[in-house]
Amino acid sequence: MAVPEVAAPEAPAKPKAKELFFYGGQAVIEGVMMRGKHHYAVAVRLPRLNPDTLQGEIVIDRGELKAPIYTNPIWKLPFVRGLALIGEQLHLGMKSLIWSANMNAGANNIQIGKREITGSVAVAGIFALVIFIGLPLLLASFAVQRSGSFLFVLVEGLIRVGLVLGYLAAIALLPDVRRVFMYHGAEHKTINAFESGWPLDVPSVRRASTLHPRCGTGFLLVVLVVSAAVFSLVALFHPNFFWLVASRVVAIPLIAGTGFELIRFMARHRFNPIVRVALLPVLGTQKFTTRQPSDDMLEVAICAFNAAREGEEEAAGAAA
């Protein structure tokens, strides 16, 4: 997933100063969602039902971003916009995922309800809290006796990073997840090609990088680093285990907001030598969640991007 900011091309060229907004996106089931400033588009390739055809057709869903999280100025304030990013993934990401799932299931005469998908995501969210917040705390408490010490925070952080990266590496072995990661790579390549000023055709997009400085995977790594710093401050008060758990939950908005501002700063100053070094682990973690896409996947990503651009251009034309 790439948040709506500038993408780093494989051979970087500084973006034009007049550009104020940059496209972002997300991989979905057999497709890609691309998000503009006021519009989004999802493109999905349907299963090949006719044995005489090489590929299934591409279907597109376009929409306007009208929810308060996209229009209310308060969600564009520093640190608050990090929470907006999370809200966007819960809103637009879920909406796009449900649509893509139903498009693929519908081609096989199967209907997936919103309740089923929402329930699955809710269970996944609880699982994530238990595994990536509760389990590191529990394991660190066994390894370090003093739960309010800096050593405890360090051990907890290392365990959490190991669990996250191990989880991503494990699910990448699943064929269906691997295809989503390939579409993730197609999304990044398309945005990188656009920002490089290259033609949006398969040969040109194929040359672009699968790595993107504002990817959600990189954001996750920054959040893990910020959380270690925040929890180190909490350790100054030597909290008991109850307050340790409470602090991990209460600090989520602060950590998300700070993490977003840091990765945003790095992306906008990525040509600075120091920042380029700092971005290396951010880009490196994306190797866990991106794979080289096939040409037909690039076609889907390009269709989604063009559809999102058309929505923006039509709105600009109407305003003029």
C-alpha cells in the first residue's frame, strides 16, 4: 500500500514544485486501488471463464471521496493526518477490498457479504493486537524481570519487529497472498513511472521500481521504531504490567501520528544524503510485501491509475 504522496522512481528525478498532490494506492484481490485527491478507482481482472481467451476482462469501479475524513481540514493537520491515514485504510481500503472480492466471487456465481468480510477483518484486528502487542509484552516479561526498564522496552521492540517480519515472510509463502504482493509491486511501479514522467504503458512501467518511500510496509517499520522511543519514555515512570499494557493501547494515536510525519518528511527530502540512508530500511522492508508483477497485473494497475486520473481531470474541468 502506498499512501497518497510522491513515489520514488528507480532513477529518481525531483518532482516539479507545482505538484501539490501525488497519487497513492493499495493492492486488492486480483487488482489495484488508486487514490487521487478527490477521486479513487479500483481495477480488477476477472477470472478467465472462456477457455478461448488468454485473460479475463478488467472491470473498473470509480468513486468520489466525500467522507469528512477526506474533506474536513482538521484531518489535514500535522500528526492528525496520521490518524486519517488509518481511518482511510479502514474506510476506502475495506470498501475497495470488498468490491474486488465480490467481483472475483461473482464471476463464479458466489456472493460475499459485507458482514462476512467485516467480521474477518475484525477477527484479524484482534489477532494482530494479541500477537503484535500482547505477545511481545508477555515474552519480554519472561526475559526481563524489570518490566519498567529500558532493557524491557528494547527486548519487547526486538521481539515485535521479529514477529512482524516473520509473519510477513510466512504469509508470502501462500499463493493467494503472493499474488496480492505482486499487485502491490504493480501499484508501486505504476506510480513510480508516472512520477518519473514515463509513458504509462507496460514496457515503461516494467522498468520502474517496486519500492516506494511512502509504502504502508515502510510506515509500519517507522511506527515500530517510534513506539520503542515512546515506550522508553513510559519506562521512566517504572509502570507495573497493567500500565504497560494500557500505555501500548493509549499511545497508538500518538505513535501513528508521529510515524506518519516522519515518513512523510523522509519521502519529501529523500534526495538528502542522510535521509537516503535513513530510507534504506524503510525501502528494504517492502521486499517482504512486494513481488515483481506479471504484464497482465501491470495492465490492471495502469487501468486503475488512469481511471483515478480521469476522475481528477473531470473534476478540474468542471470547476474551471
